[in-house]
Amino acid sequence: MKKMVGASLLAASVPGLIFSITAVPMALGVDADMSSEIVTEEECTWVMMNAPSSLALEPAVAGTEYEGVALDISVTSTDFDVHSTGNLDTTPTLDSHNECTFYGEGNVTRPIVSMTIGDGDFTATYDSGTADAALDFELDADNALDIAWSGDDCDAIWTQSGLNLHATGLTGTLITIPLIANVTDPVADGLAGSNDRCVDDIGFTVTIPANMKPASPGATYTWTGPTLTTALSTSDS
């Protein structure tokens, strides 16, 4: 009788043992791939517009003749423009720009615009190309190619410099933002005034020296000067 009771107790305990084993949590790993799709902002770049491609200098009074006295000739180039815009702005205009960023500290650049002449020589010709060396002249410190801003009215972060280019001073910095800290980053929107922009007119003046005697008095003379190169570069410091 005791054996039967023991057997019954054993039989009753086995199912309980089996149940408790299957209830233990399994140590399984679950992988989750993560992704996020975000459009990157356009990178800010610097563009230069309306740099002079030709300069036809003339006397202040139309029709003034060279009479052997010093004669100033000049011309104004309008709406010279430097501004920041997005890298996808492939057709920049004076009236718009793209929202952009330089992507933070260490990536910001500032613009530097220089003007350079290849030499200081002006050569004289008449009658469609006949040379007259007696009327040639060279730019020097006393008679340089004077480059001046007409308004000098861009924001204070810009430095606009007048230049006097001549045979021993062929190049100079026309305009720049001297401090990286003053460059706007990011450019929050495409509205006027939210980016860094300088737009102004530039005047160019040269003096035809006195006391030069033409080989063909009464002829129309052409003075051809050096090529003027306007270049935009950037610096990250």
C-alpha cells in the first residue's frame, strides 16, 4: 500500500517538473536595421558677377582732344557683385540666392577678390593700326590705373579697397571679408539680406601724359592698355 502511494506521488510530480522547464525564457537575439533618409543642405559657395570684361576709357567731356596736356580718361563698371549662395545655384543673379551652409566650424570660407594687370604698358596706334611709339606710355606710381569704389556702401563686414596698379605694383586686393567669424553660416533662407553680399560700382581712371607729340596730328589715336584680370579666391582662415 505504501509503494502504491509513493508511485502516485512520483507520477504526479513529473508533469510539474516538465512544465517548469519549458517556462524558462530562451536567450534569443533580435537584430534591428536602422536607417534615416535626410536631404543635405546645399553647400555655401562664393560667386562673383559683373566683373569687367572690357574697359573703354573716355574723357569726362565727350569729344575732348589730346592737345599735349595731361588728359584723364575713365570708365565706370556697374553692379560689381560678390555674394554667397548654394552650390546648386548655377545661374546666380543679383536678386536671389539659395539657402546654404558651410557645414560649420573649420569649413567656413571667406571671399578675396584681386585685380591684376599683366604689365603697365599703353601703346598708341592710329589709322587702323599704325604704331606711334612717341605716344606710348607706361603706368608708374605717379600715373597708375586708379580703381575706386563709387559708393563704398557694402555692409561693414566687407573691406573695399581702392587700387593703384602700375608697372611695379601689378596686383592688389579689391574686396574681401577679413574675418572668418563675420561670415554668415548657415544662410537661413533665400531672402534678400540673409546672405553676405556686396554690390557696388567701380571706377577706373588713367591719365594720358602731357608733352607727347603725335606722328600724325589730327588723326584718331587708340591707346591699348594691359589686360586687367579680376579673380575670386577663398580662404578658410
